[in-house]
Amino acid sequence: LALAGPAAAAAGCLAPQPASQQPMVIGFYVSWDPASRDSLQRNGPQLTHVAPEWLRLSADGAGFVDTRTRDDRSLAEPLMREQKLAILPLLNNYLPGSGWSSAAVHGLVSDAQTRETFAARLRDYLTEARWQGVVLDLESVAEEDRGGLVELVRALAGAFKPAGLVLGQAVQQASRGFDLKQLAAHADFLVPMVYDEHWAGDARGAGSIAGIPWTREQLQRVFAQVAPEKVVVGLGNYAYDWAEGEPQAQSIRHADAVERARQALAESDGSDGAITLDPLALNATYRYTAADGTRHTVWLLDAVSAYNQWTLAWPYRPRGAALWRLGAEDPAVWEVIGRAAIGQSAGNGATVARLREAAGVRRTLEMDSDSGLIVSGRYEL
């Protein structure tokens, strides 16, 4: 691929796409956090599509379950329609009590008749619900099911296209269960999840969630295999709080991470709770001591990390961005990937200036004129 390169994103703007190529902006919605609906209410106009976490594979993989709650049906879904958002529910294989189920995926993708029956049933269900398509979020896919997953996506595409339905596929690049080139040949778009470099249960412990060197590698890998118009870049906006000695980090909203930092600053001499940009990863981080004396390390994905990741992604001209997740995000992130901003925010000094004061959080930020990246930063709490 011929790339513009990071230097093209310097102090000015990269040329926006034509209006006919308005980038997709997908927001992932969850039923289990009331803040997700609050964010949808406020930020729906920033989106073009919404992907609510509403469908789940059955344990045997042969069917699926609609997991919408009463509030989803009576409040969230009418709001999505009122905002004229395309609704692409997530279909995942996360089973309550057991987590991501490789067995459920295997049960679905390993048999041709099961795949065809599933595709027809899902097409009919989406049409009846008046949804515009689906995003597959099948994780922990075994390597032996790599080909079967491609055949599932082929079957879904064959059923969906005549019905005018959209098919997206979330992918984990570190997993050998995903054949990106073949999946992209059949799906309308892929969503590479460019986050969780370090995840909540990571045996390595605390670390950046989407460091810039790691992000650069992830983007190079996906765009080497997939045409940019088939890529919707998955960006995270949330935080992990690792307690020293604990194997599992707590996943928290950006607002909670900022509040914990603010409290730590108030209770210390300023050595705890100072949120700064790590000079290598360019992700925000801080440390604090809990009331019981336990040391904590917090890493955040915020508007600054989204800006830096999008500045790296934009020279490839991807189809758009998808945000995990509504309700956990830094409100300033919409200055970067909101539908009015996404085509002109990358490497843009004016965007960086807005981020310094956006959403009621003051930040000291320094932008590198060569790369267009924010290379130094601090929250002023």
C-alpha cells in the first residue's frame, strides 16, 4: 500500500475524505452499564452506527439468544431510531458463567448445514427486528476453526447481501483463528480491536492498553492484508486499575479513573494521582496508594490516546472508527472521532488545542510537529 506516512499529519490537517466517503463512526453499547445509555443520549449525533451488545451464541453454537433487557426495548432502541442511527447488534460468544466459548464457535462453524441454517435464521431475525445488519464478535476462536469461520462469514454474506444487510467482523490480530484477508473478502468491514495490549488478566501485570509502538505494528499488519475501505479501526476508551499482588485488574470508566486520581492527589503530597503521558507508550498512567496500603497502577485510554492512534491510522484512509465503549469514554474523545471531526482531526493542531480544555478536564499537551502526535501531557486536576 502507498502510504502518506506520519509526517503528512504534521501541524496542519490531512485532507478530509470527500463527503460521499463520510467515515463510519460506530459506538459499542452495553446494557449492563446505565452510563452507556446516558452516553448514547448525549453523543448519538456523533455516531453513524451503533452496535449494541444484544445477541449471543447458544452454548452449542447452533442458535443465538436475544439478550435485550426491558430498558433496551423501551428506552435504548427507540432512542437509537430517533437519532436515525444504523443498528448493527453485536453477536458474541460470551457465555454467562464460563466466558468466551471456543466450543460454541466450533459448534457453529464446523458444519456446513449448521452454518447455512444459522445464516438464514439470523437474516430473518435482523429483518424482522428492522436492524440494519450485525457485527460478529467471536473471540477465543481456535486455530482449527480458522477456515470454518471464513465459511460462516461467506454464508452470512450470501444471505445478507440480497436482503440489504451489513456484515461486520471484529478481529483479534494476535489470534491464529482469524484469516483477515479471507474474512475481508466476504464481510463488508473488519474491526481490528486496537486495544488490550495489556488486558485485565494479563500475566505480565500492569502496562499500556494501546501503546503507540504497539498500535503502529497492529495497523501495519492489518493494512498489509486488508483494503483500507474494509477497515473500521477499533479504539478503546476506558481504564484498568491494577492492585499490586492481584492477578486481575479492575476495568473502570475514564471518569472513575480521573476521580480516583483526583482523590489521591488530595490525600497525598502530589506524588500520587498525577496523570501523565508515558513517554514511550504515549498512554496516560498514574499510581496511588489505597486506604489499606495497597499500591495501585492505573492505565487509561482517553481522548489523547484516541487522537494519537487515529493520527497513525488516518494516512491509510480507513473506512472509519469504532469505539469500545459508550459510557466508559473520555467525553473529549468526540473531538477526535465524532462524525463531524473524524475526517479532519488527525495530526491537527487545532484538535490538540481543543483537547487541552475539552469536556471540563484541563490538560497540558505538547504536539510533535513532525509526527503530528501528542508526545507529552499531564492532567491538571
